Amino acid sequence: MVAAAGLLFAFAGVAIRMAGATLSSIEILFWRNVISMLILTPWVLSRWPESIRPVHAGLMVMRGATVVVSLICYYYAVTLIPLAEAVLLNFSAPIFVPILGFLLFRFPFNRTVLIAVAIGFVGARW
């Protein structure tokens, strides 16, 4: 499953790069969401209305907005820099989550987390 997911992510990166030759990042995101909506509509309708009732609506709106912004940035990066570098930046996101969690939400940042972040930066460098 992991290998299949990696292969599909590679295909998605190539498709984004090819589409970026003629479409803007926002247009690519629009068409990605249209296709996703078509695929997910039967599932949503089969579980209606529980499937769209969020427990924390405000957090879901914030999550949706940040996902849109991050995908636009990722698609823009894929069209400008080599695909391998864009994917590396995307996969390095877990390194920054503890740092942003500490800075924005004051989540604890203990020694174990600090070591993991340091190892992540060293691994991303090489």
C-alpha cells in the first residue's frame, strides 16, 4: 500500500507539472477538487447528513482554508522548481509541525521532540 501511495503521489506530481504549463495553480486546484467531489459524492450521499456534520465547524473551516493555501503553494512550487525538490519540501512538513505548534499554540517542546526535529533537519539536508 505504501509503495502504491508513493507511486500515485509521483503520478500526481507529474500531472501537476504538466498541467502547470497551461493552467495556474488555482485552476489546477479547482479541477482537482471537482474530480475529488465527483469521486466522493456517492459516499457522502450514502451517509447523508451525518457525513457532513462537523463536530467543530470553526476548526473545519480553518483547516479547509489552510489546506487550500498549502495546496496552491505546493502546486506553484511544483511548476517552478524541480519536482524532487518540491516533493522534498512537502515531505519535510512534519519537521515544522512541532515548531509551529509550539510557536502558535504553546504545545510542549521537550527534549525528545527537539532531537526528532534536529534529526529531521539533518536528514533533509543530506
